[in-house]
Amino acid sequence: MTESGDAAAMHIHILGIAGTFMGGVAALAKTAGFRVTGADLNVYPPMSTQLAALGIEFIEGYGAEQLDLRPDIVVVGNALSRGSPVIEAMLDRGIAYTSGPQWLAEQVLRGRHVLAVAGTHGKTTTSSMLAWILEHAGLEPGFLIGGVPSNFNSTARLGAAPRAGAASGAQAFFVIEADEYDTAFFDKRAKFVHYRPRTAILNNLEYDHADIYPDVASIRRQFNQLLRTVPAAGRIVVNGDDAELAATMAAGCWTPRETFSLARADADWSAAAAPGAAWGEFTLLRRGREVAQVRWPLLGEHNVMNALAAIAAAHHVGVPPERAAQAFGEFSGVKRRMEVRGVVGGVTVYDDFAHHPTAIETTLKGLRARLPDSRIIAVVEPRSNTMKLGVHRDQLAPALALADHAWFFNPPQLGWDLTAAVASMGARVSFASTVDALAAELAAQARAGDQILVMSNGGFGGLHDKLLAALRSRGAASPRGSM
């Protein structure tokens, strides 16, 4: 890491500063003593709140005039491309620039034991679990996570600094959510190839990011590139149930591996649910032998799989599974992962980041297991680039099978026929073309006991607050209709 004396003399300007990753980079740089400014569009919590708390100035928009700040280097987020005024001015003026992942690798990760969490689903939750286990064990990890772990209330921190010649027990650890999205307009490799982890979790692999990758095979190649960067003295922790990851490993792996699974008896790490506990309590098994009991507030098999991965990775750096199990008893979850935003008139409103059919289905499965008799209303915004392209349109209706009713935000500019894609749901599905109309209809038809699960990878136009306000203004116990 750059020494603080040098950092204080350097000014970095971050383009795309309000994204969860780049906002985390900004937080790390500010803590390290750099002068940090930035720019972005459509800034909303939690990143707007985090930037304000850090005292980081940022500009709304990508005009060329912001380069009059004369930064020493521009850190370019992957949302920026050629043609943007600030990018064209940066290139014309010959200003030094780099990507967020490259800056992170050079200024933060070097000299630390990096624990990277990769996969189509569960990266944020698993990274948060892993960081908390290490914190609970007294290891003071640094981290950069694509969400806000409630135990830390921040997306990023530096953690304990590396020490030259430190023994293995005194290493500096850094947990990073290892995203397969591309790095920058000038570097089309996946972000995670920059991180050089010694411990790598591969949670799962499905087709996503259709704006970047033409097929799942192209994503698999990027995952194999990640495997090529993990040393033989490291560890791969891999989902033993995932066929795409098995194909990835078969293409080349030079590092010892451990598997986690809820289906395979030969897995290195597995779990057995306590009777009637809906995975709120389970026995942790290490190669078939009971090693700990976990009692925690989370729900769903998917979170147990995330926990197994985190426990295995923590074990690789010396944390006993019994200590990891203790940590989970105090784990508070992640904001925007089944986060309860409010309860009004007996109606519970959740916020969840699910934006892929598999994630939607998994989230609903977990909620249904916890509340088998409640009416669940799923609210979906097809906001991700993959959703906007309609790649997963045929999977949407099956993904929503466990919902009693589904509402879709269906803006006119979506570009494909959402109503036709989910027509098989019949009267179980409704649509709204504005967020205000959606909030009003949901509030009008909700009744006490309903669980309203709002799913989007963005701010959803403030739907959660608008819905809660509408519920308060009319009372939720006397519905107008019957969804």
C-alpha cells in the first residue's frame, strides 16, 4: 500500500464513484490518505450516504470541465465508455488513468492475503459472512463488498496493514467480492483477474451479463482465468453441486480444492438441518463429521450454502469451524438482502437485490420456508442489462411460482413483451408503468399479514418508501381488491 505520506500528496478522481465497487475504492483511498473526488449519475443510498459520511466531494455528471480539478490520476469505472465528454478530454489531455480493479490491486491488495468470493449469485452475502467470521476471530480483515454488511455498516475498509516478514498467523487479510463483470472500456477482462487471491470461493456459475458475454462458455473462460492466478499454496473452495463450475475446474486447476454441498455425501463441507428449523439451525459437517452447531437469523438453503463456503475459506486461514459457527450467531445480514424496510398495518415490506430468475426463485423459496402460510407478493423491476435484453424472459414465470401474486414494473421503453413472457401466470400477475402507480396499487390491495418482497438491483425509484408511506396514509387492513 502506498505510504500515507505519499498518498496525502496524490489526488485521485473516480469516475462512477457511486457504484458499490467504485464507492468502496473511494472509501479505501480516503482512509489511506489520498485526496479523493469523483463523479457519477443518479446517486442514491447506500453509496450517497457513505460518500457524504466520508466527506468525499463528487460531481453530478460526466462533463469535461471536472478535469480542471487537475487530478494526479483518474480511476475509471466500467460504466464509462468512449464518447463520454470526460473520457475524451482525459485521453486528449494525456491525463494518467487506470481502472478501479487495477488501482485496488496495486495500492491495497499487494502484500495482503486476499480471499476472493466469485459466482453468479451470493457474492455479497458470502463476502459479508467471511469478513465477519474473520473479524469475530480477531483478524481485523480489510474488505470491499458490493453491499453494506450490517455488522460493519460500510462497504469497505482497509483493515490491519501488511507487515514485512510477518508470520502466517499475523498476516493482513482482505476479503473481496470478485465480480466477473468487465474491468473498464480499455480492459475487457473480468475484474477478478486483477485480485490474485490466495483463497478463492466459487459459489456458482450461470449465464448473466448478456451485455458483455455472448454465452455461458465465455463466462466460464473468465472463471478459469481466475483459477490460473491462485497459487498452488492457496485454496479453491468450490460448490460441489454446480455443473458449470465442474467444467471450469476440468479446464485447469493448479490449486488444492475443497467442496461444499447440501446434496453430496462426499463433500468436504456440508450441513444437516435441525428438525423443523427451516435452516435457522443446522449442524455443520466436515467430511461427514459433526464439528459445530449454527443458530442464526437467516433463512433458506442458499444462505446455508453461502455459509459453508465462508466457513471453508475462513478455515483455510486458520479459523476453527466452531469459532465460525459462533460468529454466525451474531451475524446481522446484509442491507438489501431480504432487508425488512418496514411493517405497516401488519404488512411487511422487504428489499432484496435479486435481479436474475435463479436469485428470485431462491429468495422466494427461503421466505416461503420461513412463512409457509403467509401471502407473498413479489415485486420485480427488470432493471439489469441482462433483464433489459430479455435473455431470461422464459424463466421469469417459473421463478415466481412460490409467490401468491407478482407485480412487474413495466416501463414502455423495456423493449420486449413482458406481459406475453409471463402470461402463463394468469390472474397471479399485474403490471404498472410508473413507480407511483405501482406503490398506490400495492398499498390499496395489501392486507394484514402480507409479505411484499421488492426485488431490484437499483433504487427502484424509491418504491419502498413510497409504498410504506401509502400504507401509512390509508391503513393496510382493509384492501380494495384481492390480488
